[in-house]
Amino acid sequence: MSFPKDFIWGTATASFQIEGAWDEDGKSPSIWDEMCEQPGKIEDKSDGKTACDHYHRYREDVALMAEHGIRNYRFSVSWPRILPEGTGKVNEAGVAFYDRLIDCLLENDIRPWLTVYHWDLPACLQRKGGWLNEQMPEWFAEYTGVLAERFGDRVKDFITINEPQCIIGMGLAAGLHAPGLELGHRDQVVACHNLLKSHGRASQVLREKVKGVRVGYAPCGGPAVPADENNPSDVEAARKVYFKTSEKTPAFSVAWFSDPVVLGTYPEDGLKLYGHYLPEGWEKDLQLIHQVPDFYTQNIYEGDEYRAADNADGYELVPYPAGHPRTSFGWPVTPRALYWGPRFLWERYHLPFIISENGMACHDCVMLDGKVHDPNRIDYVHRYLRELRRAGEDGVDIRGYFYWSLLDNFEWSKGYTERFGLVYVDYATGKRIPKDSLGWYAETVRNNGENL
């Protein structure tokens, strides 16, 4: 079996990571603009003020995709570019930029996939409490409504929220991402709940305002992979770990963020741990949160191996051996994550499945011949895609794969130290150099994965 004939092959980016133009044309600061001003928060002391200058060079970037046969592009919209005050008056110059981008994509026969929120919250809303403010779902609905009204005539694929686990876990629990807070469990749970309600309100607004809309949701979470696939006890142990709510924090749980959306309930183990922190009347909110996506997307990069064990948990982590391959980011290379993640998620949620992010950070550089050779990235994607195809062969309804990322970009707290792109960006000049991996990916797209 190969990939389905209408399989969606794409690439992805996020507004803050590539656009630059941080204060142009009426845009207000985001929480990431302010995070970059805090000493010690960004590894290389950089910021997103220019980034890849995609705001001015988007036509060049779209042309690169078109030239290489990439027909699906997932991008996010910058909330403070559209609504500088978070709510209220629409910034027409901000809308005009995305109008130009969307029109350019369609002119090049590229299907736009719009992510409503990929982390760049208006700083003015953070000063009102951000995700802790019970008004957030309505602020989010208002913002989503503007996107629906202005772009819904041309965009039909919307993803409400990217990686809610990182929004709460990295931004409000670990303090490593904007807004850089380290909150206790009570506040984390309240923020999670408001975020889930925001997904619900955004879904309602999109379905009300956009004819023919398809709504998605993009959580993350490294899959638990059975050490021995042929041992049912190991498979069951891995499944249990993957959907377990951690006693350390609810913020990185798969089930805590997806069960309410897809199944209409919080997971039982999570409620035992954190239910007493939920706001009064939370049960009534489940009807709002339970806006089932038309497709389920997940960002997956790595996984951990588990096996059954004769202990209180019934499982144990299997450490990777010394010298196990890792990306430049230090993440383990674990292709089977793209088999077991989709398989477990399909078995639990039964929704058409898309990988919304997968990719590899490498030590890329321009070599003596003026080109960027990245055979390790090609090998990585090749291995992962074979596992995704295997999931499809075993009955998972796989619909698509988006490589992260089209461009090297601002990698959040790591600044510009990590390169994920299929296209090399010289940040000093803005010059784009297609890597070998872009040519390889173009061939894979053209052959619908038959070359794998």
C-alpha cells in the first residue's frame, strides 16, 4: 500500500518565527516581542524583529514552494497584527498583508491552511491576565471572527490552536516560553480550561461564518512507543503512558487537552489529580469545549520507548542506548513515533489524521560549493514517512503530512541557533538557499511517497 491518492503534502511556518516587521503597519507588540527584551530568555540574545523578513519577501517564499511542487502551506496569523489592542478596531494594513499572502498562494495553486493561534498573543491581553482571564474565550472568538470574515472566502482549512501543551507547559509552568511564568497547578488548570473553551468558541465561529469550512486542532506530545511491538503487554504499557495525566503537571498531557475536545470529558485520572482546581461550573463548559474537529492533527518529533514491568505502574521507560542518534537540538531520532502516535490517537479518537509538524534541526551550513547538503535530514524524513505509511497500511486514516519548517527561522527561546528548514536562510542578508532536502521532498511529493 502507498499513501492515499489525495494525500496532503505540505510545509508549515508560524508568524512570529518568520515574518519580522515587528512594529510595521500598525502591529502592536506580542508576548514574544516582550519576551525577547528580557535578559537571558533567548539563548543567542536575538529577537524576532526581522526574523526571515517574510513580511516583505513572502512572494519569494511562495515561489520556492510552487517551484518545488508543494501544494499545501500551513501558516499562522499574528493576532496583534490584526487586532493591535487584542479586541476592537481591526488593523486594515495587517489584514491586507494576509490578503496578499493568501492570494499569492492561490495564484500559485497552493492550498492555504490557516492556524489561528501559534503563540503570539497581543501583549496588551497578557497584561489583562492572558489565558487566566475568563474573558479569553470571547476575545479569541472575536479575533477568530475577523479571520473568518476576511479570509473565509478563500481559506477553508483552519487550525484553531497550535500546541496547547506548550502554551501552558512552556509559557505558564516552566517559564521558558512567553510570557515566561512559573505558575502553580491551580492557575495552570484554569488556563488550560480557558484555552479549551477558546478552541470551542473559535470552532463555533468558524462553522457559523465560513461556508464549507474544515476545522482542526493541533496538540503535541511525544508518543510512547512499545519496546517490543510484538509483545501485547508492551503495546498496552505504551498506550497507558501516552494517555496518562502526569502527577507533575497537567500541562503536557495528551488526553487532558484532547479528550474534552473530541470525547467531551476530561480524563478520569486527570480529574482525580486536578479536578478540584477546575473553575466552578466547569461541567457545563464541556458542551462548549466538545467541538469535535473535522480532522485531528498532531505535531510529533520524537518518542520514548516503554515496556511492561512488574512494578506499581505496570511499565518502565527503556533508556536509549549510548550513542543513539539525535538531532542538533538533542532530540532522539525515533521514526516509530510516527507509527505509534497516529495509531494510538486513531484508536482513541477515530478522526482523520494529519501530521501538522514533523522535522529535524541540523547543523546546516553553506558549503564550499555554495550549496547546503543535509543528508541526515533527508534520511530522518525518509524513515519517519515510512512509519507513517505503515500506520496507514495498518488501518489508521492518515490524510496528510506537513514538514516543519519551510524556512530556517526564529526557534523561540533558542533564537537562531537551530535550523529546521528545507530552505537555508542567511539571516544577515535574508538570502534563501534551497537545501538538498527540499529537492528530495519535492520528489517525494511528486511521487506521492512511492520513492520511499
